[in-house]
Amino acid sequence: MQACGSQSRSAQLKCLQQDGEGSTGLPGEELTTSSRAAAIIALVLAALTVATAVYSAIANFPRGLILAMLLIGAALGAWYGLLRRGLARVVGLGLAALLALAAVLIVGISLYHGNSDGPGKLNPGLGNGQFRSGSIHLVSPIADQKSAPAEFHWDAVQGASSYTVELKDVAGITLESAKSSENVLPVTPEMKACMVSGKPLKWKVTAMDANGKEIANSSLEQFKVK
């Protein structure tokens, strides 16, 4: 093996290659390789994040824009952090982590409120009648609709004085709500504006007694205007 330590940089490269090392082993070379690998990983993650953000913004418009901005911000922060060193890397990756955590929390809270209606509620005015989530049967709209529905219809609940209908996006975030004294509610102009072709929506109904206490509610039902 040749003695390469006392030679110039170019001579060291040639010397090590002749010794069959396959890699120069010099700090500059390793740093360049690491930077390229980090850049490729960051680029792939950024592309996936942007694609997810665009889908979320379209599917859950307009509230999906908030989630999209958080995801894109997290991707940009991660990209900046991976391509920097020292304090700049810590700041970039830290910001990316905070934005990603905020996005996860928003999705988690939305799913919790949208799909978990809590335990059954007891109404003293109805004796021992205990009503649990999902006890109201939703009739229409359900599944795909050829056009925007004209009304929401569900089975009546004994002892109910009024009903609240909530229209939600797929993440469970309430877009619009309205009340009715009957087991049917004509679609309001605000609700109809949310019924964009191809956009899935969910809705639920909550029944209240004469004192305004919840006595029953439904599960979420999904539909979509073709």
C-alpha cells in the first residue's frame, strides 16, 4: 500500500483509488454524499406532503386549506433543515416538527368530534329512557345523489321537541347547521352551497326535549352529489 498521508489532495485521491479503496474517505466527499442523500429524501417527502395537502384542500375546502398550509410549511421547514447544518438545521427541523404536530392535532380533534358522540345520555323527563349515539335512524340523503338533495329526513324520536342537523366534511368538521321542529329539514342555501359535485359530505341529527337537553343523536351518514 502506498503512503498517501503526506501528498496533496489530488494525489491522495489518485493514491487511494490505486489502492482499491473504492471511496476516497475524505471529509468533503462524505459530506457531499450525505447532503445529496438528504436532499433526495427531503424532495420525496416534500412531494408526498404537497400531494396530501392538495387533496386535503380540495376534499375539505375551505377548512382543508389550513391543514394544507401546515403540511406545506412542515415540508419546507424539513427541506431547509436537512440542507443546513448547526443551529439552522435545528431551527428548520424544529419548525417542521411543530407544524406537522399541529396538522396531526387538527385531524385528530376533527375525527374525534366527528365520529365520537360520547356516551348515552339520560333524560329524566322520559323516565328511564336512555338514548345512545346512533339511536336516530337517518333516512336521506345517503350514498351518491344525482343532484343536491332538497331536504334531510330522519325517523322521529319520542319526546323530542326539536332537532339539530349538522352538515360536516369528511374530517368531521361542521360546515353548517340548522334546527327543525319536525323530523325533516329543508336544505338551507348555506348547506346547498357546500354540496359541491364530487365532494363527499357527512351529516348527523341531534334530538332535544322541551328543555333543550339532548335525548338522542344519530351516527354520521355520508353522501355525495355526483
